[in-house]
Amino acid sequence: MRSISRKTITARRAAKDLGTAGHAARTIYSAISEVIETSYDPDFQHRLLAALQGVIAADRTRKSGEKVILPQHLKQLKKLRVFNPAGITVKTKVKRNRGGSIQVQIAQPARQAPAAINYIEFRAVAVMPNLRHGYCRTMISSPLY
């Protein structure tokens, strides 16, 4: 307990922001875990946490220790990939309809799959986080082959 009392105020505030990012990363990861459970990407949780730390750092309206994840900053997560960046790149176009449904158009992959792969499965996953209350609503499409 002695080491905790010696931390500076700024270090405590930064730790609180890191805890906020960690809680959000755990919430989002548990929401999409059923989709990515068949793939092996050991660094994804760490990359998700780092991306959410960037989202928290983008909140310039609050001081350190009081920062929150704002919806307009979640667009930074678009660049986050679940799998290895050297994998097959697929271009998508996402359109949200007025009724709340989401339409995803999947283009042909940019390059061919390696010879050892028999089929490629596509799934669209929409994650709507409510990080203030600690849950995510997900919509998962049926697999496309």
C-alpha cells in the first residue's frame, strides 16, 4: 500500500483512463468473441486496448482521469483489424438504413487465397457499444461462402 500513496496525482489519473479503456476493450472483445473464436490472433486484445486508449486520448474536453469514450471518436476503430494485416484484404461498403438495419456489400478479395485454403467465410458483425452501462449489442450475419 505504501507504493500506491507515493504515486503522483497525474499517474493516478492516467491509471484511471487506462482502466476505462481496459473495461471498454473487455466489453467489446466479449461481444465479438463468438465470431473470432475460430481464429488465432494473440495480439488482438492488446491492439484493441491500444486503439481504445487512443480513443480516450482524443477526448480533449475533459481533463485526465475524467475522460470518457465519445461516439464520434469510435471511428478510429475502423482501422483496427482482427486478423493479421498481411491477410486477405476485402473491401466492404456499409450502409445503415432508416429502419435500423445494416446493409453490407462485400467486394471480391484483393488477392487470391493461398492454395491450402478450401473456402473463405465472410461474416459481417455490427457492434453497438453502450460503454457507459458496460454492454454491447451485436448483430452477426449468417456466413457467406
